[in-house]
Amino acid sequence: MSADLSRHLDKGHLESIRSVRPDDLAPSLGTIIRAIVAQDTSKLADTAWLYYRPETFFDNTVLTGSFATIIKNVIEGLDSGSVSGIFLNLDMGSGKTHLLALLLHLFGSCRLNPHICSSYLDEYRKKTGYNDNIAQNTVVIAVDFRTPENIFEHLKLTERILSKIKEEKAGKATSIIRDSIKDRKLPSPKELADCIPENVHILVLIDELHYAVTMGSELERELAKQFIRFIIGVVNYRRETPRRRGGIVLVVASARRDFERWHEIESEIAARDRELVAVVNGFIDQLQRIEKIVTTHWLSLSEARKILEKRLRLGAPFNEVFHDSFNRLIERVIRADSDIPQAHHMRSLIKTMAIYALNALNSGDNIVSPAHFSEDVIDTLLGSEKVAESYKSIYSEIVSRLTSIEHGEWYRLAINIIFTHTITGDPRKLVEMVRVAKTREAPVESIPLVEEVELRDVLTKVHGLQEADAIDIIKDLDDVHPNIHRVRISSGGEAFFIAPVVSLVALYKRIIKDKHAWYTANSEKVLSYVSDYVHSLGKSSEFIEQVVVRSLKELEKKPHSRDKLYVYIYFNEKLLSQLTPSGETSQESFDEILKDVYSFYERRRDHNIVIAIPKIKKRVLDGLSKYLAIDEATEHVINRYIVALEGRPLPTSGEADEIQRELLKLEIKDLELEIGRRLNEAVSSFSSAMISLLDKAVYYTPNGLKTVDIKLDASITEGFEKQPAIYKVVDMLRSKRQRVLVEVAEKLAEWAASNGPIRFVTSSSDALPILFLNIKEDLQSRRSITLYLKEALTLPLRKDAWVYIPPKIVKATVDSLFEKIKKEFGEKFNVVKKIEDDNEVVFELEPKRLPPEEEIEIPPNQRGIVPPTKDIFEVVDEIAACGGGTLWLAIEIDRDSADTIKEYLSPIKKYVKDFKVEQKRGG
């Protein structure tokens, strides 16, 4: 790895490459021919790519294996004196024109400038069998059918080469060509064939054969037809020349897409010019009959890297300047079936790598990496194709978004790597490759994906990110833009690619993120939803009425049954919505709400009224914002995209529409998983927000007003146990939302009745032990207790806690209470229940009497005397234990004790059997 790129890169040279079109990096064959024969080359000196000069051309040429094979076959064909042909029916940018230009220099300009070429030819002699004698004895007829109107200019090269042959016949041939150029009329093929000496070889070079006949004007097609007919004639007549020893080789190149286009439209052309079709097809047929079978291979990676070293003028081996991950890009561009068919292969690749190198130099980095991508790489590789505009638009949007994201530059490095390795001129092929990667084993090297491990490797080892930082960046990549796709690959792990169609998973996540941010910034909109949702917290049952009210004044004259607990959720929207910067209801506003509640209780001092007070908190706004974002994003994605699976129109159209459908089919499972995860997140966020919304509750207790925190159980059981059908998820989500509101309402009602300072009793089973405990002591001491059936009971439960038993429950508990008293006191007393009226029930304990025969005889000396050591209550218990009897008491009365005696005698007066007064007077 280089410590200083500037030592190995020529910035000026790279800038000159970057500033020209890829086509200018490899001029057309016609341009080179015309420059070679130009009389005044000074007019061409303003271009850096003077490939008409042998030294410039050879300095920028790598003799690849394929080139060497073809040149060897050309030399053998000429030397053998045979007639042969080579048809280069290859893709654009595959080196056809460069090969023809190389043959042009080897057999043309080197003949004209042997002193310039001599130092470059040793490699060709060694690897191809190149022979100076053969080259010196060869006439070149070269033409570029991209510009057939220049055919006569191209023939000037043939004229100059013929003029170098010191034979009389050659001089006549030179005159024939010269006259042809002057008259702008092709010569007689027979006359020319006869005038070229028998020992002279002929090399015919034709570039872009099908371009003129498919893309040219009517005049250009006519010129092409005449020249083809001329060449066929020269070959046929030359073959029949007596004593001919010179060979004839035709090397014809045609871009594959032009060749295929010709067959698509030849019937259409035949309708206008049947002769043209016959001439072109006849020429191809004849060429194939004489064609030499040349075994060639596509440009290899090592050959491409050598070419780049030469063309970029690297001061070190390629792999010391460029990161090894570029190998994948190089191989994708130079492949025969490249998925970047718009690229002019090597010439586009040369400019592309110059762009990367300059970006690395400007960044001050020590090695060129795929992270040095920039938008002009798209222009270079994809040209003016519509897909290029899509990619540039995506890239521009991403770069714009990254300016507002923390560590945006780190994200940009990762995204640049993805762009480098995954932009393609064939989105359909990309989709198919993704399908392969997701459904079955496939070599990742052949798929335009970037694996997570490769991203991490470049970010950490080349650009210095810490491992943890790189992982965090990669984790959120597909959140940056919906055209960044994350896929699981069959070999394990995850990978990324950029496509001009959106990833629905990424789009879905992006919409959620954007909508969440919007709601977070627009709290007033969230508050309007809070107002809607809170009204669903009402509840009505036999014992509880729970209602949302906006004003407490409406409750002041409302009748309240003593048999119900009334829970009022006081939603004062005006005061609640006065938020602090942190997103909470201000304390001043909340105190004002409490003041309203306290004022209400001054007028309605009812123990069965509870007022619950909501409060807006940050977690309320966040939770509802998240729920709303997921709800809306889910609906949008399903209604706009999922319906595509049913064949409905998509927001896109044409080919992009179909590609989107195909990608959707690949992503549907991932999308369903993501939606399922988000639905549960939405339900959880919503329930948490609604539970957090309820803050305080105020009760009126026997000790006055008491304000307590509302603490509801946060567990909500309304998640999705099973993923609903994708078309139903929005309805299901909203159904779950409503169910959450019902459950929160139930939790509030349950909490208000059971966990506040007053416990509201709603069953006889709960009321029975409480009632008995509260009357037991009084019943023991007074032998009688009265319950009022039309009044609620508010009884102490423990310190600062009470129970409220509605009249309905009191009445329903009477019989059970009677049985409980009997069980407790039945052995000693007769328990009596008396219904005094509709409102009163009296329980009495009457001492049980023994039958007369079982009365206990008290000794005469103890009758009427309570032993001084005995307590009066002990005596009562003993008499009761013996089966009953009569206790005679002597009560001393004076003025001080009279009132007390009357108070205690009153409850037992019915037990007094005899009443007599003994009055002592005077001592």
C-alpha cells in the first residue's frame, strides 16, 4: 500500500483523461487513417490522444493474448498466399477498433515510418511471428464504415503504401487509386487486382461493417454498398490472378448490437433496397466461407490491469495503487456479457479509474478504493442512457440527505462502495441476479452485490473506521434511501445493492422514519390524535361508570348513584397542550387543572367519585408519533405497492414498473417480516403512550382530598401472535389499537376501584369480611347493631385507606352477614335479625336461658353479693356459662354519677327484670 499516492500518479495526465469523452480515449479507425495520411498534422496537435503516431499508439497498447493470436493468424494467412478472413463480431469496447488500429500500424504506418516503429516491434516479432519483410510487402486497404463518406480519404493510405513499391505495376495501381480519389468513384476491382504485383499481399481492414447499413443515411448506405461490392470484386479477381503468391486477409469488425440490429430490420431495408441486403449478406457469407477459426479469449483481469497501468501512467504496480476490490468492477466491465453494456469497455474503464484516482488524491488518502466513487463515474460507465439519470438522481438525493446525518461522511464512503460495485445498465439482469442470490447458491463474485464483510473491510482497513463504527454505519445503510437494497444471500449473511427501483423494505423503513420525525416536530397534530383516542377510554358496567369530560362543571348537577363508582377522566385540552420545550404539559398548567378538581370536590364531597387527570409527557408524544408513523407507512406501502402483485398500476410505469414487480416478488417475504415486526412495535408504542398519559387521580376521603399517582400495569396483551395476511394488516393494526384502548380503560377502572385510597367493593364476598370485622366489636359490647340499607358505607381499612361499600352490596350481604354472626356468636347467644323498615336491619345477641330444671342454686349467703375479687364481667360470663340466672347489682348513685349510670344502663334496660328503690336517709 502506498504511503503517498501523489508519488505514483500523474495528476495532470489523469485530469486530461477525465476531461475527454471515452470515445476520445480510443479514436475511431477512420480518424487514425486520415491522420496518418494528412499532409499537415499540426492541426491535430491540440489533442493528447495522437494515436496516428506509432510511438503514441504502441506506448498505450498492451499486446494481449487475443491480439497476439489474431495477429499471428493474419501473418500466417499473408505468408501462405491464401485467401482468409477474420470476422470480429464482438461487443462495443471489446478492443475491435484497437486491434484494427494495431494492424494498421504494423502493416501501414510502420511501412511509412520504419525508424519510429523499430524499437517497439521486438515483442511482436517474438509473440506473433511478425516479419518485417511481410509487412513491407503488404498493401493495406482500410475503411471505417462509421463514416463511409470518408472512404476516398481512407484510400489515400492505400495510395501512399502502393507508392512505396518500386515496381511498374504498382505504380499503375497507385495511379488507379489516385484517380479514384480524385473522381470520388471506386476503381474497377479487376483493373486494380491486375495491377498489384503478384507477390504483394493485401490486407483489408473494415471497421463498423453494419453501422452504416443500419444507422447511416441513404447516401452512406449507398457508399457502403459500393465499397463492399468493390472489395468482393478485388478478392475474387485477385484470387484468380495467375502466378499470384501474395496472400489476401480480410479482418472485418462489427459491433454485435449492430449485427443483431441488421437482422432485425433487413426485411424493412430490403423493401427499399433489395440490392443492399443482397450485397451485405453475400459479403458475410463469403467471409464466413474463407474465415479462419481464431481461438481467442476475452480480456483477462491481469491484461486489463496492465492496460490500466499503461494508460494511467502508474508509477507502481496496479495493486499497490488501487485496492484489490476494484478487481470485481474491472471484470464486470470487460466481460463479454457485461451487465454494463453501455460502457465502451476498456476506454470507459480507463476514464473511470482516472476519476477514482483523482478523487483519492483530492481526499489525501493513501490508496484508491471504491469509496472514492463520484457521480461522473455514472456518466462514464452508463453514458446518456435513461438508467444513468435514475442513478444520478438517486445519488444526488443520498448525498443531500447525508448532510443532515451524523457521521454522514462515513455513510457516504459505504454508499460509494455500493454504487461502485452494483450500478448496472441492465436492471432486469440485476433483479435476476438478486433472485439467484436469495434463492439458491451462486458465486457472489458474479453478482453485483456488496457483502457486509467487504464493506466493513474497506471501511476499516482503508479508511480507518473503528470496527464498531463500521458495524453501526452498515446496520443503518438501507434507512438512508429506499433505493439501497439489503438482501440475505444464500451463502449466509447480508449484502447490499443500488437499483433504480426502490426496495420496499427500505422505502417502508424510510417512510416510518420520516413520518416519525414529522410528528415529533408537529406535536399539535399528535395532540389532536390524543384527544380522539382518549375518548375511547370510557367504560360502563354495573358498578363503574368511566367517562371522559372536558369540563367539570357539567358534573356538578349530575345525579350520582351511591351504588356506582364514577371515574371521570378530566381532559382539559387547552391546559394539557401547553407544553414545555421537552414536550410535557407545563407544571403551571397542570396545577391549574388540579385547582379545578379541588374546586369541584368542594361542591361534591362524594367518596364514590374519582377524577383521573392525564398529562402530556415526552414518552406519550414519542409513542403516539411512532404508532402513527408505522400506521401511515404500512397503509402507504400496501396501497401503492403490494397491490402490484394483483396486477394493479404502480406509481412507476413501463419497464420500471415490471422490474418493480419482479423485485417486489423477491422482497415480499422480507417485507412481511419487517411489517410484522413494526406492527408489534406500533402496538407496544401505542399502549405505552396511552398508559403513560394517565398521571394523577384525586379522591375525596374521610380525611379530605387525596391525590395519588396512577400506576397502571404496563403489560398489554394485544400484540400479533401470528402475522396477518398482508392485505389485512392495516385493518388488524387499527383493530388492535382499539382493543388496546379498551384494555387501558379496563386497567384504569380496575386501578381506580382497587388501588386508590378508597377501595370500591363490588361483591358480597369482598364486603362480608369487611362488614363483620367492623361490627364485631360493637356487637360484642352492645349486643346489637343496625345497618342502613339505603346508604353506602365508608369504612376504615388501614391507615389512610378506606373501603366504600355501595348500598346495593350492603343489602346483598345481609343474609351472609347474619350467617357469619350466628357462626361466631351462636353458641352463647341467640342471634336475631330484625327488619325495622326498608332502610334498617338490626342484628341482636340475646343470652340463651337454661330450662328451669337446670337452674343452678346459688347459696343463700351469696345471693345478691358479688365477691369483691370478681370483676362484674367475669360474673356475667360465669352465670352465662352455667346456663343463665339472675344477677343482682347494687348501684350507688350520687349527683356526679347519675348521668354516667343512665348512659350505660340504657342499652341493658330490657334485661332488668325487677326494679325497686331503697332510699337511705341519714346514715
